[in-house]
Amino acid sequence: MRLYNTLTRQVDQVVPVDDRHVRMYSCGPTVYRYVHLGNLRTFMLGDLIARGLEFEGYAVTQVMNITDVGHMTDESSPEAIDKMLLAMEDEGLQPLEIAAKYTAAALDDMAALGIRVPSLLPKATDHIAEMIEMTGRLIERGHAYVVETGSVYFDVTSFEGYGKLSGNTLENLKVGHRDLETDPRKRHDADFALWKAAGPGRVMKWDSPWGEGFPGWHIECSAMSMKYLGDRFDIHTGGNDLRFPHHEDEIAQSEGSVGHQVISVWVHGGHLRLAGQKIAKSSGNVVRVSELVEQGLDPLSFRWLTSQTRYRSEMDFTWDAMKDADDRVKQLRRRMAEWAPGATELGEEATHADDRFRTAIASDLDMPAAVVVVNDLVRSPDVPGGEKYALLVSWDRVLGLDLEREATTTWEPTEEMHALMDERDAARAAKDFAASDQLRDRLTALGLEVMDNPAGTKVRPRDH
């Protein structure tokens, strides 16, 4: 498997620290609002990498964090209002109730898109002790300092490699931190909070050696990733918008705490856009999984839609494109139902198709190329149906489209339906086309799709 490594700015071979076992950390949901398709495209990246690696025979341990504290406000001033507090006022729930509600909703939406549950889903609120311990270690190693209010900041000038991921070096700092760090006690404008003193607007707060407060946003991922994956692991994923400051600060914290490189490959996904604008809560242009269902679309079809664009590229979402993707996925499932499963060996053409698909997946997850291979296989007159079925079942381990859904269904026509089908076959044999059309209409009225083939009338439920 070769992936574009943001750190080296090139496509690198994934060489696991632990032989054939890949350890990966993915930035997960912030749970004070519902997630949207833009978030989910990013979460799908980690799932896709894991699927691709498993397809190549690797074992994968994936950790995805649940941010239920630490990134709830963009300000560090004592007067800052916690976003969780705003959610409490809107919904009349306590912080952990809000977090539990939106965590469950996020996991449901992920499941609807075929994003498998990661190996571990640690919550930030369960790891405050680890964050405090790492903050203390950074102070001891000379990378952090405490100000009189009780806040603790990372000293970016103490870390020689600061900026190596994003290019935002201290000498060429083009973009400020997303956190609007207003504390005049900071030594450098780019210093970022590891621990923040709690002000009156802070709902979630804990005791620490530096006083009552709460963790900074960035420290949670360093603390939890290293707890579960060790101080050297293989892959870290997230959206392009997290490269700076979040991931840059993660590198400084993690490497500063142990004195060596922690993560080998950083993989970032492009934004999802609606009408040319990034889909985001702040823009108010979000699209949720529930809206796909309301439109009669299978959420898994979103996977096929995203497969038509490289994961690193920005992607435009349109309802027309989503409908086309849905039609194609349902068509693929119907074709699978038409082909007989059971092929145990692949012929030359099928083997060549499999090689092309595997090459696409291994080549920085070139899903558009994989889509071409799928379409070529379906159209090919040189590959028997059984071999097509076997290949698509294998490839679906990566595609995640549930392509066997119709082929493995236990649905059978009722006796009434069978009687109408037999009557229609008799009318067709007698060339009584008016009666045949009337019987088709009666079958259609029963919610069936009617198909003619040499063996006679076939039916299946509509809206597959």
C-alpha cells in the first residue's frame, strides 16, 4: 500500500512498525452537534485505508477519538462561552448527555455509510489524567510553561521541527492558530494551550497541578493515540483543515514528549463542497445522512459517489450526482442477483481485472481507477457471470457497497403473484399482448418490477 504522506509531500510505501500489523489513528467527531456528509467523507478515509490494507492481507488496529471536551470553544479568554454550554441551553441536557446523544447519532450515520466501527473509540473526558500527565512531561522537558492564571502553553520555539507538516514554520508563519489565543502572557503568538484555566463560562472542568481547568484541543489526540498505539505508529488521518494547527501541534506535543518521531505517514482528505462552498456547520450548508434517506437514496451510494474523486481532492456534492450514484449501485446489485455465484477459479480476463483493481487500491487508493475497473468488468463479454460475481464480492471488501444484498435475499413471490405471472406467460405465448400488458399492470400495482426473459416473467420488489 502506497499513500500520499503530507509529511514528506510524496507517495510513500506503508512500512508498519510491527511487521504486517498497521496501527492507525483517525481524528473523529466533535459531539455537540450532528455530523454531516463533509465530516463523514473524512471519517470514511480512515475506513477506506483500513479496508485497503486488510484487502492486501494486513491486520489493522484503528483508533478514532470522540471529542467531548477540549474543542468546544475557539477562545481562551475567561469570558469565553463553552459550545457545550450553548448546546445545554438549546436542549436542556447535561454535557455528558449531549455528548452521548451526538456520539450515538454519529456512529449511526457512520454505520449507514458502511464506515466500520474502529477498534477503539476513546472519549476525551475519559483521558484527562493522560492529558495532564503528558502536559507535565512537556513542562519537565522544557517544551511548555505555566502562566500565573494556571494555563499551560507549549513553547513552539523549543521544538526545532515546528511547521514541518504544514509548512507554517515560525519564520514563515502564514496562518494563525484557529484557537484565538488572547492571553498576553504567552511568550510567542504561535504558542498554543495544553491546559486552560477555567473561566466562569466553562462547564466542563477538572482539577490539575496548575489549578482548575480543561485540556486544550490538541493535547487529547496526542495523549490518546500514544496510549493505545504506542510512541511509534504508522498512520494518522484527518481532513485537510486539520493540518494546521491541530496536526502540527500534535507532532510538536507527541515528539516533544518522547524525543523522537512518533507517526510515519500523515494522510489528509479533501473537503466536500456544496455549490462550491465547503460543507460545514458554520456555513449552514450541511447535508446529513437522514436527508439521503428522505430522498429515497441508499446512504451506501455515497461511497460510490466519493469513489469517483481522489480522496485528497476537493469534491463537489450535487443531488443529481448522488442520484446517479444511487442508480448505479442498485444496478450493480441487480446484476449480481442475475449472475450465479460459485466460481472457484478465475479465467485469464478475470485475473487481469483483479490485478488492475488491486493495483488501483495499492496506488494511493486510486478509487476513480477502481471504479473504471468495476465498470469494465460488468460490461465485459469475456468474463462469465460467476467470475464477475466472485470478483465483485472480493472487491466489495474495499468498496463497502453491500453488492450481494439482492443476490442473497430470501424474498419469494406470493402464490397470488405466481398465478399472475403464469397467466401472463400464457397470454404472451398466445400473443394476447393486451392481456399481457394488463397483467403486467396488476403485478406492478403489487409493488413489483416486472422483467421478461426467455424463461418467462420474473418479478422482484421495486426500489432496490
